[in-house]
Amino acid sequence: MLAILSAGIAPGLALLSYFYLKDEYETEPISVVFKTFIFGALLVFPLMFIQYIFEAEMVFQSKWMHAFFTSSLLEEFFKWFILFYTVYKHVSFDEPYDGIVYGAAVSLGFATVENILYLLANGFGHAIGRALLPVSSHAIFGVIMGFYLGKGKFSTYPNRKWLFFSLFIPFILHGTYDFILLLESNWIQYIIPFMIFLWWLGLRKVKKARLLSSKHIENNMSISKTLPF
């Protein structure tokens, strides 16, 4: 039991630590990051119930509808909802890169509980595969969601476009990921290049978010120097 719990928790905490430590400026309060992680973890149970009802009632019968609606849209929308209504206007969200941290936190909270439940049901032997695929993919979905939320919050232009992208792009990526896994054959030859692309895209967003935070901090410093008091 202890080994399964450790294997279920370790990948999520390792990835969250990685994105957390990438913050070059004011690191986020651990208490707020932890709360966001817990909110994501608690999402698993109501979503499992909703997904069970959808499957029992055969609401979405085709593979692509199951991938994009039963799984992707439900999960990404509620993660986005938590970020937007609990973190987006929080005083700790004070630079663009912070979106990456909170996006990763809510997604990895969800992925960690999902991972523990799966390993309890199916055994320790699936731990490596789960870490490389579902946990890491959830992390990148959260990173991309958080990137666009951060871009939207600190943009000088109307932010509706970025807020739309913060939900739409993770939804498309997550749905594509799930659809590949639902393929009866040859799924492995598609999932490997997709995961490489996903990580490339996620790390690119991390780099861009750090640049946006750098510019944001510099602008704030230059403004403060011009103030007469």
C-alpha cells in the first residue's frame, strides 16, 4: 500500500516542484499552491460520478465524442473554473509566470488522485507508464491553461481571447490525447510523437511566461522609479 501511494504521489509532486522552482522572481506562497493542488484533487470524485453516469447512459457512444466531451471538456472546464474563480484574482497571482504554477498545481492535484486510484485498482506495475503518460500530460495541459490565464491577466489589450485560449487549447490537446489512447491498434506509434510535441509546447510556454514575467517586473520597477514619492 505504501509503495503504491508513494508511486502515485511522487510524479505529481516532482513535476509541480519543477514548475514551481522555475519561477525566477517572487515564488508563490506554498499555502496557496497547496490549496490549488487540493482543489484539483477533490475534482476527481464528482467528475468520476458524472463520467460514470454518461457511460452508463451511453450519452456519448463514439470514441471521439467520449474523448473530447466525457473526458476532456469536463475535466478541463472544471480545472479552468477553479483557476479562474479562486486564483485568477488572488493577490498572489501578480506576474504572468504565476499562471504556470497554479495551472500545474490544479492539474497535478487532479492527476495525482486519479493516479493513486488507478494504481490501487490495477497494481504497482503500471506506475512508470502512468507517470510518463497521464500525469505528465495533465501537467502540460495545466501549464498551457495557466500560461494563457497569465497572459490574459497582464495583457494591455482585452483579455477575452486569452481566456478563451486558456480553456480551448487544453481541451483540444486533452481530447486528442484521449482519442489516441482509445485507438484499438497502433496507438503507441501516435502517442509517442504526440507526447514529444506536448512537452515541446509546454516548455515553450514556460520559457515565454518567464520572459513575460521579466518584462512585467521591469515595467513595474521603471514605473516605481518615476513616482514622486
